[in-house]
Amino acid sequence: MAFPSYRCDISLSMFTPINTFLDEFSYNELTNRIISPEINNSTDEKIILDLDDGTEEALDEAAEADLVDLAGILGLHSMLNQDQFHSSIINKGQRMGGDKFESIVKAPVPKKLPFEPDNMTDPEHTARQVIANDPNLTELNWNNIKFIPRETFKKMFEGLKSNTHLQAIHLSNTGLTDGPAEKLVEALKENTTLRTISLESNYLSGPMLRTLIQSLLVKQRVLEFRACNQRPIIMGNRIEMEIAKAVEQNKTLLRLG
């Protein structure tokens, strides 16, 4: 073997051909060997279905779109795309022009849904109802109401302490912060009728979420508590462990989000 710096100066004749390491018999056998493909003389057996005359005639005259429907009814999901399978299940029929097993898959056009109407609930009025313990108010929905004053939150939470009719409060996306939520903590320690609390998409910190969940242990009447998607989303391992411990001690809470 030559060093790399001398390889350009050495002719190829100085290198030993690789075939000299093979004896004459093995070299000739390797170079003259003819590799021919194996011939499979076996013939594929045709599958014969024993069908009655009416069924066989119907299948012979069926269009490919009809066979697509039949495949969906028989549950052959791998042969169909999602739209074809759904159309066959609800007996809607395939598209005009014929959906085929090898048809081009197109994304469905999303349906245009109307915008949800604004929440027209009057926070001041409903807060007074909570304070007055109005028996007609069993569910309070302030979802998506902007610019609710902090004092309105505090008044409503203060009235929640002695309210005996309200069963659900929904305060998602209302701009709720830790300050007014301190009043909610006090209310949860005294209220015995609330079953559902939704505080999603607000500005509650990790320590406040922990305190709210711990306050549920006093009466243990709340069945559902939701407070995901808060602005300060980083809570830390210690707070998460304390929340998990409080949930474990709660014997009535069924849903936590």
C-alpha cells in the first residue's frame, strides 16, 4: 500500500490486481457465471364467487361510484377517503361525476358559521341578583364580557358567600385578575351550592390558581372547576405538586381543566 503523497507518482502496474488472489477455477467461475431468474411455473388461481344470478347481474352493471358506496357499507375503510366513507354511511350518495377508488382527494371546504352574538348580560344587574340571593338566578354567565370593573367582581363575589341558589358561574375571558379573585377564594370557603366554576382565559397567576383549588377543600361541593389558558402560564413544579395534592384530597371534584 502506498502513502497518499506518493500515489500520483506510482503507476497502476505496481499494484497487485485483486484477481491474482483468486485461483483460476474460482476466478473463471465468478466471471463466467450466468445468473438467470427463477421461472415460476405456478399460475394464480382465480377466486370464484358463488353468487346468485340477480346479485351477479347487479354487480356487473354497477358503476364504480356504487361500488364505493358498497365498500363503505361493508366497512372497508382503507379503500375510501373520509368523505366517501361518510357519504356512504349517511346514505348521501357520492358526488356527481362519480367518486372512484383512485379519485383525487380534495380537502373539504369548511362551512361558514355565523359569529356568536355578543354576550348581552348586564354585569351590574346580575351582581345585584347574586347579592339579593335571587332564586331565579341559578347560572351566571359573564363569558367574553370586556371591561368589567374590579368593583363589580368584588361585589358579586361578596354576595356569593351567602347565596344559596347560584349553581354555576362562567367568567371565561373577562379579564379577571388576582385582586378580585381573592374575594372569590373567601366566597368558596363559605358557599355550599356552587357546582360549576369556569375561569378560563383570564389573568390568574399560578399561586392564585393553587389557592382557589385549595379553597374548594373547605366545603367540597364543587363538581367542576376550569381555569386553563391563563396569561401567566408558568406555575412551577412546587405549585403544580400542591395543586395535585389538593385535587387528591378533594372527594367531590369530578372535572378539572
